[in-house]
Amino acid sequence: MAPGDTVEKILHAASVLFAERGFAETSLRTITGMADVNLAAVNYHFGSKKELIQAVFSRVLQPFCKHLNSELDAVLEKSGEQGVSIEQIIECCSSALLKSTEDSGMSVQRVTRLLGLAYTQSQEHLRQYIVGAYGETYERFAGMVQKAAPGLSMVEFYWRLYFMLGAAVFTLSSFDSLRAILNSDYGHDTELEQVMQLMTPSLASILNVAKE
Amino acid sequence: MAPGDTVEKILHAASVLFAERGFAETSLRTITGMADVNLAAVNYHFGSKKELIQAVFSRVLQPFCKHLNSELDAVLEKSGEQGVSIEQIIECCSSALLKSTEDSGMSVQRVTRLLGLAYTQSQEHLRQYIVGAYGETYERFAGMVQKAAPGLSMVEFYWRLYFMLGAAVFTLSSFDSLRAILNSDYGHDTELEQVMQLMTPSLASILNVAKE
DNA sequence: TGTACATCAGTGAACGCGCGTTCACTGATGTAC
DNA sequence: TGTACATCAGTGAACGCGCGTTCACTGATGTAC
């Protein structure tokens, strides 16, 4: 077996299981069982369960941030004077998300579920790690969104940004179950790409709607 | 000590701790320690940890649904022919949420965190219990929202409703940490009621924005 | 080319610990006769 | 009024179990001389 293969198998199984059940509900025995590697291999390669969690996030966030940055570069270059619209920024996020899932072989649902977990499961070590490693890209993104919505106060902008993030993360991370409900109740199937397209104008309107 | 007091102390401690850390991360020993009751009292009064989780949700959802129903009644009666607007429905939810937290002595953040957990922590027994006990109120709410946004296809309505729920649940349940970040980065404090007011037009715009 | 040693990925079994749950028990209160 | 019994809230200690982690060990590969 090629070296590094064990590491990759552990990371894959951990991503799948963490996204499905959360961190505390997923034991190392379940992970190593699914990955078909020895239990002790996790601590051998990663040191601890905490560090495994961080490694899983690295594998997801690094390609995403890379793609997001180059998408933002492209859009900045293309639209010179008239500035970048919020719709364009959202589409940067969408395609960065899709491209990064191609890279890692993970689904969009899984990636956004992991992102949601980072918010909702209060793992302080994880929050610190993510802010430290990927805070810069986030700041850049937030700055561009703010430029696209002039005239909003700091407070109003900030909260509207979180409304947008909440809508996106919540919907995408629960996509499978929401799709299943819609399918069984109304017999209508929806593709992920379709929902991401539906989402763009809705997210944009959150930011652009007139002030209260 | 008055009878029923132990039950109430357990429910209170469990609500606080579940909302803070999730279900798996909260042990019965932590709960009974905080509530200052005997460890075995949980299984004596509730039967199991699962049933305790359900009881916590009952204590939260029952008053919320009660208030939401009467708010919806009031608004239906008031606005006869011209129909009920989406803003009115959102405000029904807001005040039902505020009133129900007064009842139970729990914060809005805690209630929405619990609601978010019900979605994100895949506790199948809990999802079934909630749908069985409170699905009717949800159907009524969803039906009224749909009437307030005529012209949308089933698919488009359905997904926009989830964008709205996501934005609301995500923001309110993370309110404390978002508020803290805004405070430390820009020195500006925001009250919960203020955010709920900011949220109304943004949520309404998700539903009302023109079709793609 | 041969030998001795170092490095490294991986293993199997065990460690102590905290978990949810169980059970025999206590002591107070209510009820029947 | 007195006594026997039933009910009920609560308790203390222990149960077995699955958890993350540790450790001595193996066997393959690389390196120095």
C-alpha cells in the first residue's frame, strides 16, 4: 500500500462521519472501522482526535479558499470601474464551492455541513484554528460584499451578511433531507445546482433591500 | 421541597446545557450536578436521556406554538380582504418567540439554538417526536406564508421558505457570539430586539424578490 | 557487496475513565378498616 | 384513634460498556561505512 494512503483513508472516513453525526457522536473506532485501518493509526498520524478534526477542516477549507480567491481575482479584473455586484460575489462562492468539491471528491452538502458544525458545535480549538488559518480570505470576501452594498451602516451590513450566510449554510447543509421532503410531499425533485441558482437572487435581496 | 421541583430543576439545567453544547456532549452527571439533584432522578422522572431531550423540546415548543397560533388568529381577523402580508407573519413569529421565552424564562438565543440542534444533530427520535406533536402548527404557518407570496411555483416557494428559516435560526442561535464579535471589532453593541427588527425586511425580501 | 543500524508506518492489546442505566433501599405521606 | 399497608419521590452505589489514548512491538525500507 502506498504511503499516505492510510492518512487519506482516515481523512475521507472522518469527513463523511463528522458531517453525518457531529464530532462527539463519531468515535475513532467508527472512523477506523469505515476506513479499514488500525484504531491506533489515528493517534499515530494525527496525534489526537482534536487534531484529526482540524486536519479534516484543512482539507476542505484550503481548496475552497484557493478557488474563492482566484474567482474573486477574475471578477475584479473583468469589471473595472462599475464595481463588482453582490450577485457576482455570490456566484464566486458558488463556483468556488463546486470546484473545491471536485478537488476533494466531497459533496457540497458535506462541506457545508462541516462549516455549519464549526459554528454550532462549540469547539473552541476549532474556531481558533479556522480563524487563524483562513480568516484572511474571509475578511477579503466580507470587504468586497460591503463595497457592493454602499450606504449601509456597519451594524446593518454586518447582520445582513450573517442572514445571508445562515440562509446558505443552513439550506445547503440540509439539502438532502429537504430535497427528500419536497420529493415525497409534492413529487418534485430538485438538483443541487438548481437550488444554488434559486438562492442567488434571494441572498442578494437580503443585502439590497431598502433600509427599515 | 415542593413536589415537581426536581423535575423543573432538571428541565432547566438540561435546556441550558443542551443549548450550549449539544446532546451528546452533555452528560446526565453534568445536568444533575448543575440542577443539584441526584443522578438517578433523571431516569426516575423521565425514563431515559432520550425522553429528557423530548421533554425539553416540549417545554419550549408548546408555549411557542400556542402563542404563534393566537398571533396568527389575531392577524387573520384584523386584515380581512386584503390578505396577510409576509411581514405580518414574520412579526407573528417574532412576538410569539418573545412571549414564549417570557413564559419559560429562557432566552431567545437558547430557544433557537435548541431548534437548530433539532435540525443539525441527527436525532431521528427527536425529529419524529417534533413532527408528530407540532407539525400541525408548522403546516398552518407554511400555508399562510405561501398565500402571502402568490405566483411562486411550489419548488421556488419551498426553497425560499427554507432560506428564510435558515437565516433566522442561524442568526438568532448564534446571536451572542456574533454580537460579541461586532462589539470587539467595531465597538458597536446590538440588542436582540434590534436584530429581530433588522431581520424582518430581509426575510420578507427573500420571499418577495422577483423570480430568477 | 555485505552488514549494522536507524527510521518509519502500522499493529494488537490493554489502560483508565466517564458514560447511561439499574437496583435495592429509605423515609415521608396517604388510605383502608 | 390506632394500625397495617400502599404509594411515591428520591438516594447511593454499583453495573457493564464504549471511549480516546498509550505502549511495546513488528516488519519493511533507507543509509553509512
